[in-house]
Amino acid sequence: MAGYLPVGFAFGVAAEGAEVGTVYALFISVFIYAGASQFALVGLLKDGVPIISAALITVVLNIRHFFYGPGISGETEEFKLSQRLITSFGLTDEVFSVAFSKIRGIPLESRYWWLIGLEVGAYSCWLCSTVAGSIGGKTLLNYYSFLGQALSFALPALFFSLLLSILRKGRRLSVFIALGVASTFHWNGQSEIGIIAAALIGPISGMIWLRR
């Protein structure tokens, strides 16, 4: 929840800067609920991209979530279908990271409510910080302009802290390979392609290494 506060606030500020408005900013956070994709969406709308195209790009960015469910499905086999549908909505990057590293230590009979508690805490914090950023963000930045740079780095900082929390010996190779791929593309002026390539090549290389 503490990690969500600055990122949700930064999204509210970004949405206000794109003239989306508080109601629509909250609507986006309620139904899309995917930090990086939401930033991309309001940026595209600000640049005048047609809403259908912006929506399709947002969906493509969210495809990574398909890999989260299988990542913890082995630890949630006792869940009913209705419970799986409910918890799947709240399985964001950050929730998955915490669940993937902690859920094995939770008793089987408590795992559903533990996961619900984790997701509800993150979700409510995200919505509240979105509203706070949209309503008061501009005013706050007018008085404390240095916060603008800090907020712009909030999302990468959150992802980096999550990476450190799950970085074990068997997963380091994937991270270093992904870093190398992304850096190579970035130095050649193709950062966007590099992110996609790193997201595919890094984990696949790690899986091959672990199987061997």
C-alpha cells in the first residue's frame, strides 16, 4: 500500500495534466487498474490518439497479466471458480510479486482471505491516491515543484523495489539478460521494442537455464 500511494498520486496528476478530469481518472483506475497501462492511456489521449486505438494499445500492454495467474495457480488449487475470478481481477504486478514470494508460507485454509486482504488494500489505496493526485496534485506541485521529478520516478522505483524483493540466485540470469537486451535496444534508439524483447527473452532464458 505504501508503494501504491506515490504511484497512484502521480497517475492522478498525470490524468489532470492530460485534462482527463477527476471522474474519468477514477473511472480508469476502477476498471483498468494497471499502473503502467493507465499512464500510457492518458498520455495517448493527451496526444490526440483516437480512443479506440488508445484502448487497444492499453489492452496489449496488459497482456503480461495472463502470465500471473499460472504463476501462483499451483498454490491456489483449493480455490473455487468464483474465488479465482474475484482474485484474478486484483492480481496486479505488485500483488503478484508479493503473493508469489509469500503465499507458500500461508496455511491453505487462509490463502483466499489473505490474498483478498492483500488485493483490497492495494486496490483501495490506488483509488484513493488517484483521487488525491487528480484533485490536489497541481496545487501541491505549484508549492513544491521538486515533487514533480520524484513522482515521475515513482513507478520505476516501485518496480525496482519489487524486483529486489524476489531476486534470488536462480532468477538473476533472467534479470541480467533482460537488462542487456533492453539496454542494447535503448542505445540504438528503440527503447519501446527493447522493453518487449527483454520481457520475452529474459524469462525464457531463465526458464531454459533452470530446467537444465
